[in-house]
Amino acid sequence: MNSITFLGTGGARVLVFKQLLGSGGLWIEQADTSIALDPGPGALVQARKRKLDPTKLDAILLSHRHLDHSGDINTLIEAMTTGGFNRRGVVLAPRDAYEDDPVILKYLRDYVNETLVIEEGGSYHIGDVTVRTPVQHDHPGEVYGFVFESSDCRWSYIADTRYFPELAEHYRADVVVMNTVRLEESEIYHLSVPDAKRLIEAIRPQTAILTHFGMTVWRAKPWEVAKTLSDETGIEVIAARDGMNFQLPGPLPADG
């Protein structure tokens, strides 16, 4: 089965530092491939708590280098490769995660089969999963979201960004996971709940999943925010919960 397990739904600095919610990112099982996405602080602990085995990972992906997304990437590289004794797996990250002030330690890069630099419009293959990075986001540093495709499943992940209208076309899919940090619109480079509503109305997915909550969304009770969006858009909107396992739909229709 294709699934996403949420190893934490907290985003933004204050909520992560307080650990009011976990911050371990996503664990993806798709087409017999295991992928860790944005393993922030506590990803390893959260994975083991859910009886997920990081030594079986095939890849680790970073949308960007900020610590709430990358804090445990080195720990997971160690785990994926059994401390370097079992060279395996792929790491995909933007260039600035490797250079200047890297968040991926240099000595660990030899532990994996391949380290790839993701770019706008890129397409990468991990087993039978194709991972696309359609557009650079409007967020400090170099940031990308992902579209995951296999023969029986397609879904998208909208990472941290300020809203811009082209996002909807780039991340069109039956299931869309979007980092929704802010309750109200602001000049901060993150999606707000009104931005999420715009995207849901434009994409019209089968299911939209909100995650990576900041303090303002957390105080507003994400499950109530999601219900309001569902009522307003007519689309199933779910507020992810720490440890939630979501079964992805499939197969794709014949026209793909």
C-alpha cells in the first residue's frame, strides 16, 4: 500500500522548540520504496516510536536547509547506512544544503550511493518512484516542493513558501499535502489558511492535508480549521496529526 506517515506536524521555530507537536517530517511508502522527507528534529525517535525501520530507507529528501526540516538528516543518513557499514540510499537536497554552511555533513556523503542536487524543473528516480521538483518557492534560501509519481499513485507536497498563483498548476494532484504555518495572511514567507483555501479551490484535489502548523494555527485547533475549509470548499480537508498514517489512493486513471 502507498502511504504517508506524519512523524510530526509542527512547523515554525517557537512551536518546534517547545515540541508542542513533533517535527520529524514525513515517512513515505510508495511503490515498494521508503522515503524520509524533511526529517526535522526528532525524526529518528518518531520513526522508531511508530515501528518504522530507518535502515530500510531508500532515500532522504530535503525541501530546504532550515533546521525544522533538516535537523535529523545526518542521524537518518547514519541509520539508513548502518553507520556507513552498508553503503546504500540516495540523498536529494538543494545546492545550499551541501555548500558553504552545509546541513549535510561531508563525511556522511560517502556513506550513501548518491547525493543529488535538486533544481527547478528537475525529475529524479528512486526505485519505481519519480520525484519532480517543479518550481522554486518564495521562501528564504533555496526551497522546492515535490510531486511523487508511480504507476499507481500521484500526490504532491507544497513545502514552505509565500503564496503565488502558479503553485496550483505545479502541484495539481488527487492528494495535496501543504505546509500551513499561519492562521492569517502576513508578509512572512509561509502559507496561511486563506492561502491554503485558494490553493484547494484552484487544485480541487480529492483530499487536501494540512500540516507543519505554527502557533497561530495550533491555537485555532487545526482540526477545526480543516473542517471549516472543507465546508467552504466542498473538498475533503484533513488536519494531519502526529503519527497519522494516510493511505494514498490509486491506481491512476488511464489518461494518467
